[in-house]
Amino acid sequence: MRRVLGLVVLLGLVALGGGCAATPKTKNYTPAVPRFFLEVQGQTSGDELTLPKSGVKIIANAKPVLTETDITAVELVQVELGKCLAFQLAPTAARDFYRMSVVAQGRRLVVSINDTPLGARRIDGPIADGVIFVFVELADEVLPELVTNLKATIVDLQREVKKKG
């Protein structure tokens, strides 16, 4: 009886197109898509981005200077001033960002997660190592989960890019 039942289940899965392989993979995380926008200076055109706690308004280019595909890793790090996010850039993005950081000194870089501005940092010098440290305006307690979601999102996005390439 068990063999017959097992065979019926197996044939049912085959008839449905291979069972689990045909169903989309469910995500065990909340997607968190990071993008970086550069402040425009001396212009009134651009998008106004408002940070959630401080209410600071920054006019930035509508097009991000770094997107989720430029980021290879994210870590929560403790620095002298508190906890912040460290975004590691892919080598090509790191070179491009270095060149941009040389000419954009004094301007702010705004990090947006899922189209919500969460933090900004002033570019105070060339960033040559491809790591961007940003304090975000969120409670320290939610940062570990945010980083977990960012990491999972980046891994999935990198996997998709490799499939297409």
C-alpha cells in the first residue's frame, strides 16, 4: 500500500512539471535594495531626499551613482562614533567611485534602502579602498536584521547577474 501511495505521489509530481523545481524559490528574508545618490551643489534641480530622524533635506541627482549590483558585501561595524554600515564595492565600481570621490569632495552621499533615504555621509576625501561607511538613522537594535536582509538581497542579485552574463 505504501509503495502504491509513494508511486502515486511521485507520478503526481512528475505530472506537475517536476514538483519543487517548477515553483519559485521563496525568500526567507525581506529584500533590501541599497542605492547611493550624490548631492548636487549649486543647483535646485534634483530629487529632495529627507532623512527619517533628523529631517535633513538633501538635493541629490535622480540617478544613483552606485546601485545594488555595484555592492558585493555589507557589514555592521562598530567605529568610534557608534555602529554604522560598511558597504564593499566591486572592483570596477570601487575604481569609478574613487574617481568620483576625488572631484565630489564636500558633497554628501545618501544611502537609500528600498527607495527610502536612511543615511548620508560627507565625502571628505578620496575613497580608495572601495568601502563606504555610512551611519543610518535607524535604531541600533534593527541594524543586524537590516544587514542580514542586505546581504541576502545582494547574494541573490549577484546570482541573477551571473545567470544573465
